[in-house]
Amino acid sequence: MESLKRPIQKINLIEGDYSAQETQDMIHAVLNEKINFFKLQLLMDRDKISTHKAKYMEQRIGELEAEKELSRAFINLKGDNRARYRINGTIELELIED
């Protein structure tokens, strides 16, 4: 019997080589967007969100803030503004059927 696969769309969000500053700007922009998404959901829909989901979102905000600091440290590790970084950022969008 052949199994059916869930449909998946891949979105190539970021791909290429970038300077240290471009890399930091891009990574921080993506992380800040996700952090702000969670913060806005918590602010606008606090009464509609379960306690468990709200705690998860608050935890994710903290994790994403920590990732920003880790990425900043990694990018500054070389201490050379001429350093180049390769970013491969693909998002997989998968249909989930109940």
C-alpha cells in the first residue's frame, strides 16, 4: 500500500553570503519579527489564549532573545568586519489535517 505524504511547501527565505553587519541585521530582524509576533498575540488575545500556550509563548520569547545574543556573539567572534557569513534559511510549510 502506498502511503500518502503530507503536502509541503519550502520557502527559501534567506540564502547567500553576507557581511558581518548584514548577517547581524538580517538575523536580528527575523528574530525580532517572531518575538514581536508573540508579544502582539499575548497583548491582543491574552483572554483567548490558554495559560499553557501563554507560558509557552513567553518561554519562546526568552529563547529567541537568547538566540539574538548568541548570534551576536558568534558574528563578533572573529572580530573582523570583513568576515563573510553564509546563511541558509528555509522554511518548510506543511499542511496538517485533523
